[in-house]
Amino acid sequence: MTHITEENTFIYSIELAVRDYECDIQGVVNNANYLHYLEHSRHEFLISRGISFADLHEEGLDLIVTRVEIDYKYPLRSRDKFVIRLNVRREGNIRVIFDQIIFRLPDEKLIVKACVTAVATKKGKPVAPGDLITRLGLNE
């Protein structure tokens, strides 16, 4: 699954807080909301690298999520603060892998480990991501 451990150094992190409406009747964050948290952090990471999904699309390139693996370790509750940390790597010619981890703050309790696979496409067909790899800070 993921290549990350709690001891890894990460290339990007973002702090967020749980909003009341993200919790279910049990008072914990609904598991589907973790997908939103992870996606938001990937988008913010891309923006931090000067990459806009809208601009990529205009250039004819789309980065499509094809697989998500999540290990839920501990729940977040309303108003909890948390940090999402991210690494990115290349796998093969067309896949970009985002290794992500969520910790509750301030105690750094492990909440979620995730591995998100994305594929670059043009007109719906998988393609090599080209200069996107360099823009992400990865080696060709």
C-alpha cells in the first residue's frame, strides 16, 4: 500500500479543522469526508507548485484518480484540528502516486494513512504526464 510511515519527511502539509456537519450521528467524522480532506490537500499541493487543474485541463491534460487505499486508524471529532502530510512519487510511465497521512493536532495521533493513484489522460486516454512530473518535483 503506502510507502509512508509516521517518521517520513513530507514535501507538503496543510492544517485543517473538522466542521460540525462532517460528523455522523456517532459524533465522529464520516469516513467519506476523509476523501474530501485528502483531495483538498492534493489540490492545495498542486497550487503550491503553480499547477492549476483548470489550466491543465485547458492544456488538454487531466489527472484522474484511479485508485484510493485508506487505512482508518482513529476517528476525528467535531472541531478537532489536524494536519495532512503528503509525498508524491511516480510509478511506471503514467501513474502518479500521492502518499498521504493525517494526524490529529496537537498530539500527532495517527488518524489515516492513504495511497492515492492518479493517471494523466488526454481525451480520456492514458498518457505520460510530460512536464507535469518536473512541475511536481519528481525526476523524469
